[in-house]
Amino acid sequence: MKYLITGGAGFIGSHTADALVARGDSVVILDNLSTGNHHNIEHLIGNELVTFYSGSILDSALVDRLVADVDHVVHLAAAVGVFTIVDKPLDSLRTNLHGTENILDAAQKHDKPVLIASSSEVYGKNGGGALNEESDRIVGSPLKSRWSYSEAKAIDESLGYFYYSELGVPVRIVRFFNTVGPRQVGSYGMVVPRFVSAALAGEPLEIYGTGEQSRCFCHVADAVAGMLSVIDGDQSVGSVYNIGNDREISIAALASLVISRLESKSAVVKKSYDDAYGAGFEDMQRRVPDISKIKSVTGWAPSRSLESIIDDIAGDLRHAGL
Ligand SMILES: NC(=O)c1ccc[n+]([C@@H]2O[C@H](COP(=O)([O-])OP(=O)(O)OC[C@H]3O[C@@H](n4cnc5c(N)ncnc54)[C@H](O)[C@@H]3O)[C@@H](O)[C@H]2O)c1
């Protein structure tokens, strides 16, 4: 099989390319290297199964040409990370809306199946209990840049779903919850790599808000395996699947775990959300995935621990000399 991976030089994308190549598939990577990095895929360059295009999903002619030439599209390219979205809301919206529409138009024209990467951000502030695929979205004002990513990903899902139900395009959708691991960078607001790199450098770990808010973290290798189980499943077309790990931990406990695991002497400091992200930033108290749907449809479940995630990120950062 030949796959187009948009965003294939990014964090999840490069691990997806590794996994597909490892099973003997060909991959075509399209990435504009905005948050992705050539370094993530340089070990693949030269492999006859891999082709890299530097370009944008907003270039509809390029997208059309690349989609025409593959068997399947894995659409991961997006403007991501809280800092990116808050700093450049308009660019982010354009990438996440028009880019996805370009992919779906080309998939329809050339009759190709598509996997769309959505996000647990679609649930917004819904921090009730474990969130299943039918859980409500609770989001703040559309004028707050914080929520524009949630809005765009939700519209991407709707677009994908209606391209499937009205136009017959074989679309599958996954909602990644916090996915972490090697090659992820902390500078866009990702908490685990941010903590790990601070702990390695002996610098303070900055907790935004009280630290009582909790999250769940899934190893990228688990997340990619989950996504491939959806891509490979005939019964998963026209549906959406949560992908995440349901072990919950508070951000304060995460900071302590990172420090003890890495035997770091770093201190922990608190910073207000306003100072971290600008005035009026809203966050959710909990975000826990209900992954029973994907378990029952594809049989996938995560297997890697948070401790192994911390070890892997630390190993990666040490290797990179960071
Ligand atoms: N990492 C997570 O925890 C997480 C959680 C939920 C959803 N997701 C989704 O998974 C996907 C991959 O995210 P990631 O964490 O690997 O982030 P990432 O930033 O590493 O990957 C995104 C990639 O898209 C590329 N890109 C951005 N704009 C582009 C454009 N116009 N044209 C071509 N390429 C472009 C970037 O350069 C980058 O390589 C995204 O769709 C994201 O919304 C990730």
C-alpha cells in the first residue's frame, strides 16, 4: 500500500511513517515544516519506500496530485499546540479548515480513503467523567483564540463525516487525546516534554494554574498503533474513535513523577494561566478518554506506561544533546 501522510515530518506523523515503512508500505510525506522538522524523518530519507515533499496542504494543486498517486491518505497536518493557536489564530484556522477541505476534495475526486486526525480538544471544557465519542462539546466564545482549534477540529470532523455520508468518501476519524513521546517538542505548550527538558536541565518545572487539573498521556507508539488499527479496519469507516490512555494524573503529580524518575534537583513553580497564555485563558479540569469503542471495534488498547514515556522522552532529548 502507498500512503500519503500529511504532516509526516511532525511528531505523530514521523512515527506513523516509521510504522508504515516497518510493515513494508510506501509513504509519501507532505509537510511544510512549520512545527515539524526534517530531523524527524532524516533516517527515512534515502529509503526507497519514502518520498518527501516540502509543501502545504493549502496548495490544492499539489494535494490533488499527491492524493491521486496513493492508495490511502493519513491527514495529520495541522496548526497545533496552544501557543501556536493563541499566537496565530487566523493562520491556524485557515490551515485546519481549508487544508482539510483540500484533502477531502482530492480524496473524493480520486476515490481514496482518508483518515482524519481530530483531537480531544473538540470536547472543550467538558471535564465531567471519561469522555466517549458521543459526549457533548462544551466550548467558550468563538472569539477566544483558545477555542478556535476546538472549533476547527470539530468542523473537520463534520466535513469528514458528511463527505462520507453524502458523497461516499471512505473517511475514518480519530480523536487523539494527549499523545506524548520522543520527537515531541515542548515549545508549543506540550507539558510532558516541557517538564522533562526542564528536569534534565535542572531548571524549574512551571505548573500553569493550580496543578490540580488532571490529564492522561498516551505513548505515541501506542497512539500510532491505535490509528493503524482504525485505518486497517473495514468496520471503522464513517465513524470516530477516541485514542488515548485512560491513566489519569494531576499536573502537580506529573511534575513530581518527572523529577523523581529523572533524579532531578529541579524545583516546581506555579505560573498563572494569564501569565502563561495571556489574559482570559480557559482550561479544563479533567480530560479522560473512554476508549471502550476502539477496544471493542479494533481490539486496540494502549500498553505503555507513563514512566516509560518519561524515560523515552528523556532518552531522546539526551541523544539530541538538549
Ligand atoms: N500530539 C497530540 O497530543 C495531539 C492530540 C490531539 C490531536 N493531535 C493531532 O494530531 C496531528 C499531528 O499532531 P502532532 O502532535 O504530531 O503535531 P506536529 O506539530 O508535530 O505535527 C503537525 C505537522 O503538520 C505540519 N503542518 C502544519 N501546517 C501544515 C501545512 N499547511 N501544510 C503541510 N504541513 C503542515 C507541521 O509542520 C507538522 O509537521 C494534528 O492533526 C493534531 O491536531 C495531536
